Amino acid sequence: MDFGFEGFEAADFEMELEDVKVKRVGKFDRMWKIGFGGSTPFKKIHDGVVYFGACDNNFYAADAETGKKLWTFKAGGIIANIPDFNNGFVYFGSCDSYFYCLNRKDGKLVWRYRAGGAIFSGCAFYEGMVYFGSKDGYVYCLKGDTGELAWRFKTGGQIVAQPAVSEGRVTIGSFDNYFYCLDAFTGKEAWRFKTGAEVHNDVSPLIHEGMVYFTSFDNYLYCLDLSDGKEAWRFRTGKYGNAGCPRAYKGILYHGSRDGILYAISLEGKELWRFKAGGMLESPPLMHGNKIYLCSEDGNLYCLDIEGKELWRFKTGAGLYDIPSIYNGKIYFAAWDCHVYAIDPLTREEVFRIATSTMTVAQVPSAYECFEMEIGKTFDAETAEEKSKYKGKKEEIVSLSDYHVKSEYQTESEYKQKSDYDTSFVIFEGVLEGEDIWTSDLKVSNQRILTWK
């Protein structure tokens, strides 16, 4: 591979990759920079209807059999979370700071509640109450039928996480690095657990057999005892943070990381296998009929067997962040290319797609914009005279972000989208991913050394 660095000529030296370091160089605020467009990140199916919000500020309902739109509701900001349902109503939040309750049959507004900041993630229900978090750092509990505030709890940072409620306890993470457990009826704190970075979960934490599973931007998947918050174990993924939560299926956890790797993990926290997708993973997969369906930011819906072997993939026009759903033999998923798709898993063909109000794809920064890679390199002596003068190798660190790199990864490929998510960091990720150069603290990968000439 030929890599040309401005200021250096690759022919002048041999360079060996010995170490890659990834460090945080900025604030993680990607979600607040999403622009206007028809892109839709999530959908949910209920009683034969597909419900989804989009970055065009609209919330949609469409017939799941035909794709025909039934009604549309206009909010005041983008809608980027998973809707949910209770007692004939559909609930969702918007970046206009309002939390909405609509009649799910006709889309008429029942009530709305104004929080102190944008609402990016979804909600949860318990005993007639609805719970959600806001950019203002509060966890809110409202009466589900009227929208009246029951209580609110203040954390130390923005909340971009969906809660889960079980056994009278609300669990949710915050950008103050803590994961909280609150009393569902009073909002009183039961316990909190400190991680090493922001807790950002677009989907709700997994509660399974008395344990709660969630992730942090410190690159770990955590398993805590729900009763007291004591850590049972933690599992290390890649270097670009974690923002999803796992799914449990037949005694195995399936978890996708922002590095684009789907892990199969035992309930004791041991890695069983891994699958590498072509882009970031933020949502858990769908498990159905001993098959795994997985959405990736590379624009592909992947179908794997239960051992993690790829069976097929379906390509869309932009990134996928959704949790796939199956209804009447069809697979449904939302896409950033301004559509919700229905495909036949047997023929792998599109049945229909539901378009939003505009085909303008919403702009979003790179998934890795707040990270920087540094590569340690060595220079070999080029002549016998130099070798006699220098014993050993001279080492220095080069930050890839400081140089323009020309490589085969800058050409068009099946994963390249016509949007703003293609950045230098995504390009460089392709170089590193194929080499398995980082190690999990639970499973050691074989390391390889690349030589650039």
C-alpha cells in the first residue's frame, strides 16, 4: 500500500506500525449537531402500524402491510428517539424540548410537556407513569394520561439515554459519568455507579435475571446487580466508546460497539465470538429464528447465523441506527437515507419503502470526530554508514490528523455514502479494523505489523 504524507516521501524510509493510540480530543456532542433533513433513525411497529420520527420535525404513522401513510404530526424540532406506546397513546420526545403524547389512531395531540432542554432519547413506562431524560440533566416522571409532573431528579450532566424500569426502579445514565437507579414512585436515588466517561444509550439498559447491563464512553460494557449497584463484571470493547446496550438471547449477550464489532458474550462476561461490520453499531440486533439481523452505520442490514457467520446483507443509501423488527414475515428498519424499509428476508428483496417529507439527508458529524489516532513509527537506517552511526531505530509519534494521507481507502467503495459522515477518521478506521491491533481484556487478538514502503 502506498501512503503519501505531506512533508514526507514514503520512498525515503520504511515505516512499521507498532502501536496505535486513540485519545479523546474533544467533547462528545454529535447528536446536538444533526441538521434538518428527511433522515430517520428509529421506527417501531404496533398493531400493524409503523411509527417513526425524523429530522424533518415530523412524526409519521404508516400501514405496515402497504407502507401507505396514515397520518403525520408536526413537532417543533427533530425527532431522533424510539417511540413507545401505552393505553392507546404513542409517546416520543423532540429536540424542541417537548415530550409529546398523541392518539395513536389519528395522530391528534393529547398533551405535551416542556422540559428544560432537548429530548434526544426514548422513554419507559411503569404503573401509569412515563419516564424520560433531557439535555437539561433531569430525569422526568409524568402521569401518562395527563402529562402532569410527578417528580424530577437532577443529575450532573446532560441525559442522552433511554431509561429502563423494573421492580419499582428506574435506571438511566448521564453525561456526568454516572449510572443512576431511582425509586420509580418518588424519584429518590437508590444508588449510583461511576464509570470512566459519559453514559450515552440510545436504547434502554438491559435488565435480565436481576442484573442491569449498560455501556459507557469509557469503552466498557458493565454488568451490575440491580438491587445494590455492585459491579459483577465489565467487558472491554474497542477505542471509540460505547453507546448501545446488549440483547440477551438463549443465555448469551449480543452487543454491538462503536468500533463496528458485534460481540457474543456469556452471562459471565466472557467473549464467545465477534463479527466485524463495515461501520459503527449503536443498537442491539434482532434475534429471530436462530438468525441475527444487525443495522450498521455503513448502510447495511446484516443477516448472520447464530455463530456470527454472515449470510447476506442489504444495502441502503445511508447509515442505519435502528433495531430491526419483523412483522408478518417482513423485516422493517429505518434508514438515514430518508426511508423506512420493508424487505423480504427469504428473497432479500425490497417490498416497499416509506419516504419522509424530504429526500435531503440530514447532516451529521463523523462518529469519531472527538477522537484522534496517533501511530508510533520507526525509521530503519537506509545505508550501512547510517547503520554504523545509529544503533537501533529512531522512534517518533505521528498524528494522522496532521497529515494528508493518500491511499486506496480514499476511493469510492460499496460503503461510501454521499453524505457528511465520510471523514478522515472513518477512512483511517478501515486501515486499522482489518488488523485486530487492539486487545480485549477478556480475549487477546493476534497482533500484526504493517510495513509501509
